[in-house]
Amino acid sequence: MTNMDLAWWITAVEAPIVGALFWMINGLRRDIEERINHGDQRDSEAVGRTRDELADFKLEVARTYVPLSLIRDVDRRLSQQLLRIEEKLDEATRTRSQRDRNGEAD
């Protein structure tokens, strides 16, 4: 066997092996990408379910653990504070209107 025949034989044997390796590596790469994509979808579905469960739990806590009397008290205090703010705004508006009618500068 001459060097040329040996070189051709090595090339003829190596080419299919290199092609098969390329095909296997490409298939593995696609499989890994597909698994990653499916993993992301599973993760996002799990996060969505967890979010929904957390919202349900918060609602349940609000319904059962906060006494109605406390909610009423907080509502009453907030309403009183809002009324005080409204009175202050009305007073500031009246004062401003009187100044504008009297021609006073700021």
C-alpha cells in the first residue's frame, strides 16, 4: 500500500466518523435546547401556580385572621383622617380665594 492509498483510506474511513460525530453533537445540542425550553415552561407554570396559591392564602388570612372589629376601627380612623385632610384643603382653598379676590400677592 502506498502513501497515497493509505491517505485515501484514512480519509475515506475518517469522513463518515467525523460526519457521525457531527450529527451526534448536533442532535445532543438540539435535545439540550429543547429540554431547557421545556424546563423554562415548567418553571413558569410552577411560578404561576405558586403565585395563585399565595394570593389564595393571603385572601384566606385576611378573611380569617383579622378580626372584623379591627377592620372597622382602621376604616373609621382612615375616614376621620381623610375628613381632616379634606377640611384643611377646603380651608386652604378658601384662604387662597379670599386673597385672590382682595388682590393680595403670594
